Amino acid sequence: MNINDIVNGILAGDKRMIARSISLIENDENAREAIIGRIYSHGSAKIIGITGPPGVGKSTIIGNLAPMLAKTGKVSILAVDPASPFSGGSILGNRIRMQEALSRYNIYMRSTSNRLYEGGLSEYSWDIIKVMEASGSDYIIVETVGSGQSDLDIMNIADITCVILAPGLGDEIQAVKSGLMEIGNIFIVNKMDREDSYMAIKDIRETLNMSNKADIPVIGLNSLTLENYDRFVKYINDWKYQNKYRRNERKIKQIIMEKIYRIYSEYINNIDSADIENENPYYAAEKIMKNVAGQKFGYLEK
Ligand SMILES: Nc1nc2c(ncn2[C@@H]2O[C@H](COP(=O)(O)OP(=O)(O)OP(=O)(O)O)[C@@H](O)[C@H]2O)c(=O)[nH]1
Ligand SMILES: [Mg+2]
């Protein structure tokens, strides 16, 4: 199968080709660059980030929200799983059930592992989201690993970041709060059927107010009864979405950072210590960097 077929398949919204292209993107650098090179300007989606600590109900919320959004546009979902081997089995089972439920609404869902990538997103989240966008999605919902500080990079990819919390998180909530408070465009307290849920809303409201974020809404949801989902959907639909080219700019910066890291790492590992051990470290480091910067690499030569 060639890149032409895959690109045409993506643009036609062919789910089999979309799945195929995502596997290629995750595993084959040349294919990744070729596919993105052909599709990067296609489509225009609203990217909705869903993040928060483990178990607060992110997947449940997405399972409820996606069919509601599907009434007004095509929806795709990207779920980023933690790399941890411990959670593997159960998460997979949940995903399969969710996938089956959502396919009735013509919603495409894909999971990707964040492997050992530092942030809460996978290394290729941007590329996968791009494929979903080029395939005609109007909404792309991204669930990130709820790992507190480390998934702050969702805000770099989503147009709107929804932070999900739940009552009874206890001390954990304090730990994640400082980081998550910075990135949320809306805060959801899920599991409003539980006691202490109103306390949780009050607590979050006060924390936001103290950080001059009085204009950011805190909405309570009951995901068993769908109570208040209409407010949530309205907020998402009324949100002022960014120009999609803003996302390109961030991706370019990310590519540069990754390439710099990779190229310099390779170079550093190959330095012969005999060549540098007697040098002034500051001088030697700059000299080496100048050498690397003058080299040619990658895309432009292909
Ligand atoms: N009582 C109650 N339980 C809920 C509600 N929403 C979700 N749950 C339950 O909470 C548990 C965790 O829900 P998930 O949707 O898997 O949570 P998650 O945030 O996606 O979890 P991770 O992806 O593992 O971080 C499940 O057993 C849900 O059925 C709610 O509104 N009320
Ligand atoms: Mg989940």
C-alpha cells in the first residue's frame, strides 16, 4: 500500500485507512513525515482536552459527551494510556466496550500509549490528532493520563482544556491542584451523586477566585443521570476556538526541541573523551555545538 492510497483514505474518512495511517505514524518516521506533509492543511476541528486524576470519570464523561456533540458534527476520540504495565488489561477492556458503544454514533476512537514520553500525551498525539482532523472531524476529544503535573502539555494541543475532579480525592487533590489549576479553561466536579460534592465545588471555586480566575466556570456533573451535561456542552460549543494554524506553530517548536535533543544526544554519545578531557568545559561545549549546528539532517535532504 502506498502513501497516496493512505492519504486519499484519510481525506475520505475511511476508518480502516485512518487506523492504518496511525499505526504507520507511530512506527515509521519516513511514513509519518510523508503523511503529515500531505495532510497538514486539511480539515478544521475543535480540540477538546479532558484531563484530571485517575478514576475521576474522564472516560465516562467522554462516553456521554461524544454522542451529544455528534448531533452537530463528526467526533473522534484519542485516549492516551499510561505506559504502566499494571493498568494494561483493565484499561483495554474498558476501551473495547467504549469503542463498541461509540461506533453506533459513527464516532471513531483510538488509544495510544504514552510509552516513556515525559508528558501526559504520547509523542505522536499531535500527528494522530492531525489525521483525525484531516479525516473530517469537527470535534476531537483527547483524554490524557491523569498524572497531575506531567500532563500539563495537554494545554499545548487542546483548544479548550477541561479539568475533571471528583469529591473524595482527599490529599491527592491538593497535589494535583496547583498544576491543574493553571491549565483548566473549565473545571468539572464529576460524581455529584456523592456526598461532599458541593464542598468540592466550593473548594475549587475558592481556589480559582484566589488566583484571579473568577471567570472560569466550575460545573458539577452527575455522569449517571447526565445532570448538567447541557451546560457543559453549551460551554464547549460557545468556546472561542483557535485558528488551527496556532497548533502548527507549537508543533514546529516541539519538532525542533526533539530534533535538537536527539541529534545532540547521538553526537554526545560518540564524542571521544580523549578529545575533550583537557579542554575548558564551557569552550569545548560551544565548539561541539557549533559543529553539530553546521551539519545537515533529515527532512530537507529527502
Ligand atoms: N458514582 C458515580 N460514579 C461514576 C461517575 N462517573 C464515573 N463513575 C465511575 O467512576 C469509575 C472511574 O471512571 P472512569 O471513567 O474510568 O474514570 P477515568 O478518569 O477515565 O479513569 P482513568 O482513565 O483510569 O484515569 C468508574 O467505575 C465509573 O463508573 C458518577 O458521576 N458517579
Ligand atoms: Mg479513562
